[in-house]
Amino acid sequence: MSATRVFVARLAGCGVFDPAGDRVGKVIDVLVAYRKAGAPRATGMLVEISGRRRVFVPISRVTSIAPGQVITNGLIDLRRFTQRGREVRVIAEILGRKVRLLDGTGIASIEDLAIEQQKNLDWNVSELFLRRPKTGASPFAKGATLFAAWEQVSEEAQGDEAQSAEQLIATYEDLRPADIASALLDLPDDRMIEVAEELDDERLADVLEELPEEEQLDIIEELDDERAAEVLDLMEPDDAADLMANLPEERTEAILDLMDEEEADDLRRLMEYDEFTAGGLMTTEPIICAADNTVAEAMALIRRKEVAPVLAASVFVTLPPYETVTGRYLGVVHFQRLLRYPPHERLGNLLDTELEPVREDTSIAAIHRMLANYNLVALPVVDAEHRLLGVVTVDDVLDHLLPEDWRTEDEDASSSTPVKKKPVAKKSPAKTAAKSNAKTTRGVR
């Protein structure tokens, strides 16, 4: 059943479908336009379609809104979203703003707002969900909540007051790091940095791995050395090394001195390699076991929450020591093979010794071919003594195959050639086409 009144924060992440029921994308935000008199009017939705492209869907093309889904008439203009001066994004800009209650009871902050369809089919802001300032001293205390019509409040700064970074982060709580990174790229630079600084260290590390290098540097430059060290320590070593390679040498050394000694040594080693070689691409934290370890012990390591899925696909077996740089590399046991054997089986009996490791100076082109030829997700990297140094994973290779600006690229809907929008500090990959499943129209917004 279609709703005629919905709260905007609940729309974030909802699927957007065409009349045939095919998924077009997901809702990122709702845009409203202020008017001289009366409540703001909803103008449309910011929707993310395939390839992380963000487009504008006018509210007139939304035929119904139901729990968890938005139905459109199927006409989507594929030109990248640009915000007009009179429009305001509800989630990114309004939630968290302060308003003054006209009944004289004080101020409150906007936690959500409802849009309601009128008889003329326009959608107007109808009700605000507000929270008063907290009265208790406890850090966990919260103020009372209340509902108010738009006409019952006035904005403290006539609509220009910035939304609190904490409120914006709250709306990102359920998003994946890649989606948060995309959301940050839509914000002005100073706003992006303000929101990024409010993320906790682990979340910020995950998000930095998904951002272009230029934005990574902008954020890291605003962090003090101690926090930068904490965040970089939580990033994948190869991503952290790539980022630190672009920092001034003095700051790099200052940050490394604040990091765990072993982690700092790994990063120093990674920064010595050429970027377009196995050494420059590899991560130094694969799952490593002894030949005497059992399937059960290997599975316990794979189950750890902090292990990335691409690293959980393989267990590498070496002689001691079992941290990079390890003892002699013996072979690999693929996850699927582990599933076929009983828990007590020794890994030494399951080794795939046919997969040839690569040397640290192997070119990226050779790595591309090996991953593609043998349908692999990770390649072991060894030194001249055949000791395991790390592994190159398919996600790192993809970063080099995609266009430099794949996170922000602007494409012409009629062309498969990416148009560069914002250069990144490093990496020179091959160009690829991004296709959209959405039906297109050339109508002007």
C-alpha cells in the first residue's frame, strides 16, 4: 500500500524500483526547496544507481512510496546529480539543525521530518520530530522528544545553520564503508573533513580505504599525529603504505614512531617497493599456518571478524616464523578445500603446490594475467629465499584496472568512455565502461 506521509530518515537505503519491479537503485537523500511562505516542498530524491552514480529523481516521477521501497515511473535521467541553490538535502543538511519553538518553550534539534502528499500531488514537509537539549549530566542522557508542525517552529539561523556532524554520522550508522565514502564525496570539502573527524578510529580507517587518495590526504592532514597513527594502524597495510607514501617525509616518520613497532616495520618495508609491482600491491597480513596445524585451527583463524573476506579465501602454509617475513613458503590451502576435510586433518596433506608464488618485483600486468588465468583471489609473494612476504589480492588489482576517478567519475549516458572529473594522486589504470540497468530519458531536470 502506498503511503502519503513518510519520515525521510526511514527512506535512506530503501530500494528504488521501476514499474516492472526491477531494482533501479537506492535512496540516498530527499531534497526540499524552501518557499517564501509555508513549509518546504520536496523536489525529488537523490538516488544511487549502478556504478555508485548518483542521480536526481524528481518527486513527480515517484508513483508510490511503500515500506522499504520507492516505485518510479521508470524514467531516470542518468546525468550526475548537481544540487541547485534553492534546494537542501534533508539527511545531509537539515537533520540536526536547531529550531526555536514558537510557543516559547525553548529550542530543539531536528531528528527527522515527515513529508506528506497534498491534494495537488505535491509533497510538503508536514511534521518535525524534535529532541530538546538534555537536562542530565550523564553522557548517555538524552533530552525529551516531541512532534511539531513546520509552522510551529522557526529555524535559529534562517535555514543556514550547519547540521551537526554527529547527527549526520547517525544517519550513516547502517551504511557500509564504501557507501559512507560515497556520501562524504558529495559534501563540500570542509564539511567532509568535519564529518570524517567525528567517525571513530575503526570506522574512519575503513572509510579511508574507500576514498580517492586526494581526499585521504585532505583528511589525514587535519588529524594530529597521534590519531593519524591510530587510524593508519587500523587500515590494511598496503592501503596505509600507499597513503603514507604521499605524506611529507617528516610527518611520515613522526607517525611511524607513534605506531606499533611491528606495524611500522611492515609499512616501511611496503613503502620501499615500486607501486606497480607485487611488493607495492601486497598486504602483509594473510592467514599463515604451519603444516602441522589442523583444518579446525585454520577455520578458527578464518572466522575472525577482522579478517577481510578476500583474505579468508586462502590459508598460506610456511615454515617458522609464521608472520611476514616468514620461513620458507610451502603452499596454500584454499577455503573450499578446507570444507571437504574433517577438522583433525593436517594442512600439510592438503597443500596446493601447483600455484607458483610471484616475486616482489613482478609487474602488475603479470599479476593481472595470473589472477585471471587461474581464477584466483590472492597470489602469494615471496623473496629470493622463497620466504612469504605477503599476498596480492584481487581487490587491490581492481583499483588499478578501474578508472582513476571511478568513485566520482561523470559519464555520458550514451557513451561507454569514462570522463575524468577529478585526478587522483597516483595510479594509472586501464579505462573500463560502467553500464547502468536504469531506463534513461533526456528530460531536463
